Amino acid sequence: MQLLSLTIDGFKSFAQKTTIKFKPGMTGIVGPNGSGKSNIIEAIRWVMGEQSAHQLRGDKMADVIFSGSSSRAPLNRALVSITFDNSDHYLASDYTELTITRKLYRNGDSEYLVNDQPVRLKDIVDLFIDSGLGRESFSIISQGRIESIFNGKPLDRRAIIETVAGVAKYKKNKDAAEKKLATTMDNLHRVSDIVSELK
Ligand code: ATP
């Protein structure tokens, strides 16, 4: 899987439709303070399903829509599209190229599309699950997050390592199974109490 391109249109400081093409290898984005480097990362996070305005440095989701500048009126819609080469089917889809699009209008209407077909947020989340990408993953790490990892308690750091290693999912399943087991044991005890009463 390879990130091919990102199109940002009306998202944060990107009033004008802007397409960034990614070549194989490492890509660095440089620019002066306030030029929109973090906005690019946030666009990627947003199109992959981010639901927290706070994670995108806003109070409400509509804050991601271009809010105007001295030379441009505010816009009514933010759009971000991300395209992956999926010829190795790393992402759980039959498509060899995947374009995921998210749109948000000021009236609150929103849309998710995969290769121009409307889908639900759940479909986007499912697409990225177990891929190491997606809104909950550690593939995108903000400056503040690095600081919190360094200053975190050992147990919190261990939780991060477990998430990255893919262990966290199984731990969650194990916890759920143990809870079920405890409930079943309680039920069994109750049944054996009733049986002894009836004897
Ligand atoms: P630094 O190097 O200081 O971290 P940066 O290059 O990462 O900066 P960003 O934080 O991505 O820059 O961009 C900040 C700019 O985006 C600010 O000028 C801010 O006004 C602008 N901005 C954020 N949200 C919106 C919006 N909804 N509409 C218009 N401009 C916005």
C-alpha cells in the first residue's frame, strides 16, 4: 500500500483546491510557521474518520471549514480526498486503488465516499482497522502526543506499545471473555443453589 495523493479543498487554511502527490520513499513538508503544515496532517486524520474536533484543534467540527481571510470569503464546505495504491490489498478492499473522501457542510450535513460511492463512517473505520492507519492509530503522532508519551506513566506507555503491537485488541477480547465467564459462573452457582434447595 502506498499513499498516492491528498486533495484538500476548503479545509482549514486551504481555501483553494490543493493536491499533494506523494512519491515512494519519505516525504517532508516544510514551510514557515502558520503556513498550514499541521493542517495537512489534520486533513489526513479527518478524512480517515476523526470525530473529535478537539483533536483537530477546534471547538466544533465546522471549525475545519475555511473561515475566511482578509482576501477571501468563508466557504460553506470542506472536502478532503486521500488516494492509496491498494494493489497489494493491504486495506480490506477488492479495489486496487482507493480514494476516500469526506465532505462537511456548514449546515452539518456530511458525506463519506469510497471511490465516489457513498459509504458510512463505520465502513471507513472498518477499512482501516488492523491496517495501522485510521483515526485511533499511532501512524499520526502530534507534537503534544510525543510529549505525553515521554511523560506518561510506565503502564500508559505499555498500553501504547500493546496497541502498536496489536496485542491490545486481544486483551480487550480477553477482558470481555473473562467478564462473560464470571457471569456464567455466577449463574451456575445460582442454579446449583436452586438444585440443592429442591433436593
Ligand atoms: P507551525 O509551524 O507554527 O506549527 P503550521 O505550518 O503547522 O505552523 P498550521 O497550524 O497548520 O501551520 O496552520 C495554522 C493556520 O491555519 C493559521 O493561520 C490559522 O489561522 C489557519 N486556519 C486554521 N483553521 C482555519 C480555518 N477554518 N479557516 C481558515 N484558516 C484556518
